[in-house]
Amino acid sequence: MKRPTAHDTAEALRSRRLLGGGVNPGDRIFRVLSALVASGAVVTLAVMAVEVFRAALPAIETFGLGFLTSTDWDPVHHQYGALPYIFGTVVSSLLALVIAVPVALAVAVFLSELAPDWLRRPLGFTVELLAAIPSVVYGLWGIFVVAPWLRTTVQPFLGDTLGFLPFFRGSPRGFGMLAAGVILAIMILPTIASISRDVLRAAPMALREGALALGATRWEGIRHALLPFVRSGLVGAIILGLGRALGETMAVTMVIGNRAEIAASLFAPSHTMASVIANEYAEAADDLHLAALSEIGLLLFAVTLLLNLAARLLVWRVGRLPGGAGRI
């Protein structure tokens, strides 16, 4: 008869612990409480989705898919269409990514690979501190600093040099899509930079050493070996930043101009899904108006949830790579 080995004994003990046997009552209670708290977050998310769907159901039944393609938003005549708000949300978020992603990736590479030890920690803390600033402070800064600067300097320059493009036509107003994109870019920069830095640090050290051993310079090793290896994690960080931009409310509401129109010019005022909810929900005059705003919230909820799930999966995939410098 085969005698049990130490490995078999360890596996048996591990299985027994997983099944709850051989565990003292305190550990068992702690496990149950932890499971309840963890499941509570999922339950809360599901309850939120159900309640928002119930609130939006009258608008879904009344307008159907036409709600997503219509440009009419007329509470007086009970006509509601979300296309201008979807347009404003998508364009402002993509504009923020165009501005923020190169800067955030450069910051992440510098902090992870190039910065000296005495500078890495304080600079990383400063970048992460940007995420702690309340959005209303960004909005006030946008009103008093960014919008006037755009109106007097940036927009006239873009109009004079790139005015042949439809994106840079129109009178410089300061407030509008461009202002919202700049504010959002600053707000999502710490999210993208900090996660990208962690993704780069999770890459195996052998990858860097192998590139240097083959004669690559520091930059060539980063560009041709490190960045392609962690590409999916960087994409996940960018998607998380996009999710933050899609859901931002107060700062965007204060600088975007709040006009429900679809225009090619970045100088024109616009509206977003989050800002229209903030502006009109408290003053909605009838149930259908409330339902239309709830349907916009449901759409924003679904898009943000899917983006965050996709981003977390991509970042988790890099953190699970063998030989990484650490888990994410």
C-alpha cells in the first residue's frame, strides 16, 4: 500500500480548509463576512441596474430604438432623442484621449524605466494627486483659466492655421467641445499614467536585460521589447481612462456650453449624457421626461460598466504573465 507523501498531506489539508473543515470559528466567521461584503457589491450593482431600467421603461416603450437616433429634445412637446448627447459624450471623451494618452504614456515610461530613485516616488505621488482634486475645482479652473486661454490664444491660432478643416472653424468662444476635451484630458491623465506605470513594472526584468544584451539602446529596448509585451495592459489603462471621461459630469457641465447640437467644429458648444442629467433631472416636469433622462443614465451605465470590465480583464492579463515583476 502506497504511503501518503508530504505533498499529498498538504493537498489534503488545503482541500479541508477550502471546505471549511479544520478551521477555527473565528476564521470561518471572517470568511463568511468577507463573502457577504464582496457579494454585496455585486448585488448593489445589479439593484442599481434594475432600478434605472424600471425608471427608463416608459421612454423605452414610447420611443424604442428611435431614442438613440433622434436629435429632437423638446420637453414641451414630449419629444426626446439622445443622439446629440451621445455625440457630445463620445467626441469629448475621444478628444480627451487624443490629448492625454501620449502624455500619460510618456509619464508612465519615465516613472517606470528612466526616472532616478530620488525623483520617482515624489513625481509619481504628484501625478496621482491630480486624481484627488474634486471635479468642481477642475470646472472652476476651466471657467477662469482654460476657457479664456482657449478663446484668446489657442482657438484663434488653430483657426488661422488649420481653419481649412471643419474641426477648427467658427468664432472662438472658449467654452465648448475643445474646453471639455482639455479638462477631461487633465482629469484622466493620472488614471492612465498610474495604471500604465504598474503594467510596465509588471513586465519581467529578463525582457529588459535581454534587449540590452542584444545591443539595443535603452529607448530601443522600451520601444521594441517592453511596450509590445505589455500592449494589452496599456490598452486596458486607456479604456479605464475612457470610462472615467465618459462618466464625468460637473467639470464638463461647467465648460462645454450645454447646447444640444451636433457640429463638426470643436469650437462649438455641445452637451453630454452626464451633463444633461445633471442639468435637467431636478427640473423635469413630467414622468416621460424623467424616463428619458433615466434611459440616458441607463445607456451611460451600461457603456461604462462594459468598458471597465474589458479594461480590468486586459490589465489582469498582463499581471498574470509569467516572470512579471509583480501583480497588478
